[in-house]
Amino acid sequence: MKREMIFLILFFLAGCSQELTAEQQAFKERCVGAEHQWMKMSEMKDGMMVGEPCYGCMADEKTHLCTQIEYEEYLK
């Protein structure tokens, strides 16, 4: 029983982990460095969902951006 429980916990943790490309990792660091939230959710602009779920930057309560290019434009 103990072995099965450990296996289930490890399986769950492996499923929750995210592997980011080098480009995504740089985007994440830029986002977190600017004190914004990094998370997975649907792309959102002006409070409207406009795209599929992605790892990206929650720049404000109404904006979740999936690419660093869009994020840099948002910051301007």
C-alpha cells in the first residue's frame, strides 16, 4: 500500500510539472521579474478570452499573454 501511494504521488507530481523551452523560460523570467504572475490559462485581452490555454504572463487582472512579443508590446 505504501509503495502504491508513493507511486501515485510521483505520477501526480510528474503530470503537474511543466517543461518550458528556452524561449518560454526567458519569457517566464521576464514576467516574474516584472512582478507579474506566470500561469497556464486561456489567452485573455481586455477581460475577454481570445485563445487557447497556454503558459503565459498575467500582466493585469484582464490580460493574460501567451507570447513574449505580445508581452513586450503590452509593457510599452
